[in-house]
Amino acid sequence: MLLARAIHFDESDTFVFSSPARTGEWAISGGFEFSNWGEGDLVGKARQAFANGWLGVETFGRVTFVAVTRIEPSEFEWLKERLAQHFVGVYGAPSLEAALPVAEEELRHMAELCEDHAPNTVLTVLRELTDAGVKEQFRFLEPSEAGLEQFAIHAVPDE
């Protein structure tokens, strides 16, 4: 199964998000956070999180870019538990048992976004408020489009 991890090309996320995600943590869209938002909520760093922030499922911070990578079943199960606990603690879900299927649905949605893409594909999200609610659009940058030098710096040892 594929999911996505937070990546950073520079330090800008530490300036634009009130709580930035940690590099390498698993991430999902996290659009549910904005389901009851209106135009008045879209100010400052909250606006940036709404507009293009993925949600890290370990720190619950935001990140601009994520990259597709493989996830082990045990990691997926741990993330499901973590996200369900977040739903109980932050959003008032009635119990862990009630939150687990919703957490799994969020993770499976992210897995579906990733499933047709090669590892290291970079994903971005763009959100907007509409009369029908939050609309999300996703963009995929395949590794060949982005260029390998954006993912890693390669050094040649002195000979």
C-alpha cells in the first residue's frame, strides 16, 4: 500500500504554518478540519493551512508538500489508532471505537490518492470554500517532472 510522508524543500513551512508537520511523518489531506469554516476563519496562518496544508498524522501540524511512499500494514494500523484518538480528543468523537472507521476512511482516501503514482511523486493540495463546502484539488508531480536533484543531493567522493 502507498501513503504519503511530509517533505520539505526549504524552511518556509516553519514560517507559514502555526504548527508545521515534521519532515518524514505520515500525512493525509486533513480537509475535515475545515468543514465548518467560513470566510472569517481564513486569516493569517490559518488561511495558509486551509489553502494548501496537508495534515501530519503524528504531530497534527501542516506541510505544503508530501511524497508518495510505501507503508507497512502495521504502520497503517498505528496511524489509524493515532488519528482516531485525535478525533476523540480534539473533535469530540464519542469513543475510540466510533472514531476508528472514520480514521480508516481518511487514511484510505489518502491511499487512493497515492495508489496510481510512483514512489517519490510529490503531491500538493489546493482548497477553496464554495457554497457546497470545502473543495479540494490535488496536483501530482512525478519524480521525472520534478527532477531528482529536488529530492536528494548527490555527492561524488573525492578519488
